[in-house]
Amino acid sequence: MAKVSETGHAINVANFQKIIDSVVGYGATYNPSKTILKLVNLNTKIDTEKINLAAVITKNTAYNDAVNDRVTEFEDLRPLSTRIISALTATDASDEKINDAKTYNRKIQGKRAKSLPAAPVVPNPPAPTNISVSQQSYDQLVQHFDGLVSVVSTEPSYTPNENELKVTTLTTKGADLLASNNAVGTAFTGISNARMKRNKGLYTVKTGLVAIAEGVKGYVKSIYGYASPEYKQISKIQFTK
């Protein structure tokens, strides 16, 4: 099946409504023996697929909200990590421990981490269809920050007065980073599942919305004939498969 855009799915549903409107206009003449083609089932089908379309929009919005929240949560990570190193350097920590901390900080400041995506600038853009490299980079940043916090938490002389640099605060920060990152993964699963349900409803062979529409066209042609205005009307309603 060729790839259909997000807009294309909505057009298919809208065109199915046109099919139904045409069928209603045929009155009692439209009386197929095949259950799936009966008017009552056409109405049930479109109601279901409208719900599935709406679910994709809702889940897509939830995904974008999670991405934006994560961007906000991570935006101060690099300067915070640099401050942690400065605070650790001002203690009685050994050179080895300071170097260990600096290693984690270098990873946090690394080039790949700098390529993290900014918050979406287009209102409610479509979520990606697979987990991106940037998602993996966020996973790594969480691990690197946890490593940095682990180093300073084992240094007895690391007792900064600044609340944002204290081990308890940093531990909470690490948990918040993890939670915001996991929320994106959860939201991605939600949008992915919603898309699969929508696609099955629209494009499953024989029982999908598009297949049913083609079945209706065939039945109308059998009633009125290929050259009839009724078939010409309904045959012009196009669907993207």
C-alpha cells in the first residue's frame, strides 16, 4: 500500500461520507445482500473511523506536549553540569574523582547531545513514525547526568550552599529528567498504536473503509449500470490506498 499522508486519511473518511450521502439519495433501491455494504453498517463504519481519526490527533498532541516538556526539562542541563564541576573542583575531592566527574560532563556537553531537537515551531506537527537518534541522545544524557551525580554524591566534602547544586536537588533533577524522557516514549507508543488502529480500519483488505467504498461502487454499478448517472456520481469519489 502506498504511503498516505495524515491529511489523506481524513480525505478518505470525508469521501466515504459522500458515498453514504449518495446511497441515502438512492432510497430503497439501494438494498445490498452483503451485510457490510448495508447503509446501517456504512454509518457504523464511518462513525468508528471518525473516532479513530480523532484519537490520532489527540495522541499526536499528547506526544508534542511531552516533547516540549522534555525540552524544557533538559534546557538547563549543560550549564547545570558545568556548575557542578566548578563546585566539585572547589572541594577537597581528589584529582581522580574530579576527572571522573569531568568525563561525564564532557559527554553531556558533547556534539551529539548538542544536536537535540528544539521545541516544535509548527502548531501540532505530526509525530515521527519511529524512535529517532535524538531520543537515544536523551537516553544517554540521562545516564551521563546520573553518573555525574553519583560521583559528587560520594564526595564527603561536596556540600554546596546553593540549593540547586545540593545532592538531594540533583537527585530529584535526575529523576525529573528520566520521567520527562520516559513520557515521550510512552506518548510515542500511544500515537503509534492509534495510527495502527486507524490504518487497519481504513485499509484492511475486504473490511477496511476503502475496500467497503469500492464494494458500494460495484453494487451501485450492478443496480444502475456503468453508464448510469448514479454510478457516474459515485465512481468519481476517489480514495487513496
